[in-house]
Amino acid sequence: LLDNTINFAKGNFTNNALLWGSRGNGKSSLIKAVFFYVNKINKNLKLVQLNKNNIFDIEYLYQIIGKLYHYRFIIFIDDLSFEKIDSDYKIIKSTLDGSIQHQPTNILLYVSSNRRHLMPRDMIDNERSSAIHTDESVEEKISLSDRFGLWIGFHKLSQEDYLKIIRAYCNYYKINYDDKIRKKAIQWSIQRGNRTGRTAWQYILNIASSENLKIKI
């Protein structure tokens, strides 16, 4: 994603990116971190966040910022997904499908989603079971995600990786990482029902609160 963003900031053709996978593992944080890093080098790079509820405005955005040729824009749509098949879904898909195809050369789309194809698996499976022309109908439903040339998957963390994150935070904030911290970190993840980067960070905040530590973000 960093290489893709640097290449785009230089004025080259690059891929739209879809970051998909487990919630709380840093998809949005990665996009923002990459932007701020590249923006220090190239101030002409801009980040515009578009709420998924306002996705109908994407063509309007194209018309405005697409004419600002001296700048390069990343349009960031966070947590994009479609819950069901309805008229809104068809309008949104038509808008994005057509707009991405003809997007201005100074605009790049970065989208995060908990779903690889931007919709629930059972929605696709239901289409397979009920459609007359099964393959054609399913392909139409998942073709939107294929518009993104760069796919980056965020998968569930193992306990070992989760503890590595805890240890890294402890080292950064000078918290003594010992067996007690380790056991409580595991217990914390079990109580939360997941092991993610977000869960690890929330545990560090809990330590800071209980031990009256000052943590600067």
C-alpha cells in the first residue's frame, strides 16, 4: 500500500485498493498512516474521507476535485459493505461501478471492508441457490470488488501475534512486560471474544488506567 501510494503521489497510474478482513486489525489505521507518511514527502497528496452513507456523492466529488490537476487525491471509504439486495444496493453499485471505471487520473480509491466482496457470504450463496443464471448473477454481485486492483487481506490474529503486539506496546510505553501482563492480556482477549490490534490497544489503556500511567497518543 505504501509503494502504491508513493507511486500515485509521483503522478503515475496506480491501483485502487481494497483492504478487507477482520475488524479491529488496523485497516483504516494503515491507510491513514500511509497517507501521513507520504504527505510529509509530497504535500500535493490529499486525503478525502467519504462516509459510506454519502457514497452517492462520489460522482459529484469526481467533478470537483478531478479538475484540481495540481493535487493528487485519495478518496477513503471506511467500512464499506452491503447488507442486503435492494434498490439502494443496485444504485450504489451502478454509481461505483461506472465511476471507478472513469475516475479522474488524479484520484485514487482506498476502501476498507470487513468483507472480501463487500457483502455477506450468505447473500452470495443465496444468489447461487435462487438465480436462473447462477454464475452470471453471482459474478454481477461480486464484480464491484474486482474493480480494485490491489487487495490486502487482514486475517484473524493468532495468540502469539496478539501477544507480540502487547509486548511491542509495553516496550514503547516502557511498561514491564512479565508473565502477569501476559496472562491478563490473554484473559482480556477471551473476555472480549477476539484477538485484534484494537483489543491489544484497549488492554494497554486498561493497564495505564489501573496503574495511573501517562500514555501519550
